[in-house]
Amino acid sequence: MTNSDCVDNALNQVFVDLIGIDFNENCLLKGEKLFGQKINMKARELVVLLYEIEDRFKVSFDNSYITKGEFDTYNQILKILLNCEPKV
């Protein structure tokens, strides 16, 4: 298993734990907007998700990812996370 696969699986587990969505079982949702109709995530859940990801992966996200709207899908978060060299 590659490092990116490990990160993907660990990120998926964060989503399962926090909002109950298993993106490995629902792969088509990985590109959907988290605030969109299909996922319908609440703003407070995104904040909790952000802090939980930073804690579990021992990374710190630049605020520009959020303000530019880049922290808005599973795939985007995974891409950002992989660029941060997370600890899994």
C-alpha cells in the first residue's frame, strides 16, 4: 500500500468517524462539494473536520486553502493533505 493510499484510508476514516460518510463505499461523492445537496455538511462540521485532520495527521493547513474555497471536497482535501506530507 502506498503512502497516498494510507492517507486516503485514514482521511476516509476521519469522515466516517465525524459525519458518517464512507467515501470508499461512495466513491462518486469524493468530488462533490461538502456543502452541496448530496453531502449537506454543516459549517460547524467542517471546522471540526479541519481541526481533527490537523490533529490526526500532525499538519497545519494554510488558511488560504479555506478562504479560496479549496477545502471543499474530499478529493481537494486529500490533495492538500498529500502536499503537506502528513504523518500516518
